[in-house]
Amino acid sequence: MEIKVNHLGYTYNNKTKLKEEVLKDINLEIKDNTIIGIIGSKASGKTTLAKVLALQKLPTDGEIQMGTITVGQKNDRDMIKNLKQQIGFIDEYYYESFIYDTVYNEIEYMLNTHEYVTLNHEKRIKDSLKIVGLSMELLNRHVSTLSQGEKKKLMLAKMLSYNPKIIIIDEPSLDLDKHSQNELIKLLKMMQLRYHKTIILFSSDTDFINRLAEYVYVIENGTVKEQGEKYEIFKNGDLEALDLPLITSFIKLARLKKHAKIEYRDDIYDLMKDVYRSVR
């Protein structure tokens, strides 16, 4: 599903003396079946933007066009409810959303909440686990006994159970070790390529975004400061408080100090091949 955001704004406590403008004049264009990175430091407004795009909050200014449907300040409640069925959202504090004891009950609850019609609930639940690479042996396990990586996979399984078109994740790499991050990256790429999902990732982790995103928006002080293809953003962009991806820093240094003829990459193995060719 294609998404267009036009002059979007969000103000907390709007129309009160305590109002606080967090987002202003945000413009985005997200094509169908792409992986987009939206990066920013803490308090940049990216988490609020994630919740607005996930329709957890509705814009106080501007509008969001999702497919043929436009979301603004005044909306039909049923329209918003139906549109939410097309969106899967994993919050930064995703672990607080688990309310049932077992993995099975967590996914079943999501199916029921989204009123997903299926002839066989149990098969749908098992298929969702299988897609994200979790063992069937976990079905009756208590959620609290899962690792952080397994919990994040469970959140993805819960989303996939009702088959949303759009997946939005706030801080996807948070609390994950390198192995779990690598597994999540493979999983998200598979969701895009095999299941044609549109994926929007919000993060301050530029290394993670560099490995996945095709196009990057930089948000600062509640507005879009820069946007472009990821290589251009990380090569030439002004990221302020954010660090460059480590692989980008290495390439920049090698080109500057050693005049190495290597291209900007997002994969370490491709970079190693370039380095080998450049020193032969």
C-alpha cells in the first residue's frame, strides 16, 4: 500500500495551554513494497510520527493518504478501524503489550482483535510462527521465558497472523544482540521480497537502517531535515547527533586516506570483495 504524508503535524494537548507541537509540516512518500528508514535522535519526534503513521494517534494538522483512503483531523471511526487492519505496529516498548501467558494465546488474541476470518485458527497460528522461524515447541511456552529476539519474532508472528499490508517498527534493533539483529534483518527482507510488505523502520541505529532501508528520511526537531537514497544520505547528509554507519565511516576513511576505489556498501562481505580488488 502506497503512503503519502502531506504537511502533517501533531500537537499534544492541542487547544489547551499545555499544548506542545511535536511534529510540523512532515511530507513523506512511501512506495508500495519498499523498506524505508526514518532516523533521528532521541526527542526528534520519530516515535510520535511512528504512532501517527500506525494510526495510534491521528494528525492534528495535514493528512495521510493510505492507498485510496485519506486520514485527517476528522475521520469516520469505522474507516479508521478498517484501515488499522492493514497496519502492523511494533512499539519501542513492545514487551509491555504481552497480556497472555502463552505464545499460542498471544497470537490467538491478535487474530480475534483484528477479526481475521480463517477456517482454522490453530493452523493460522502455527503458520505465523513458522514464517518467523519460531519452533512449534514454543506454542505453550510462557512468554516471559522467551529471549528478547524470540519476543520480537513473536510480535512479528502476531502481526503476520492477520496479514497487514504495512509493517511499522519503532527501534527494531533495541535490546537485540548481533545474532538476533541479523536474524531480524533476514526476516524483514523476506517479508518484503516474498510477501510484498511495505516496511517502515524508525531508529537511531544507523547501522541497522543502512543494512535494510532503500530510502532514508532524517527527522530533527519534529520535521524532515533531509531525505534521499541511503548511500547519498549516509555519504553526504548532515546527521547531527547521529553516528554514521560503521561501514560508511570505514569507506569514507579508506577513500580519503588511501584513495581506495571502493563503492559505498551496506554489506560487509561486498565491502571485503571491493577491498580485495582494490589492493591487488
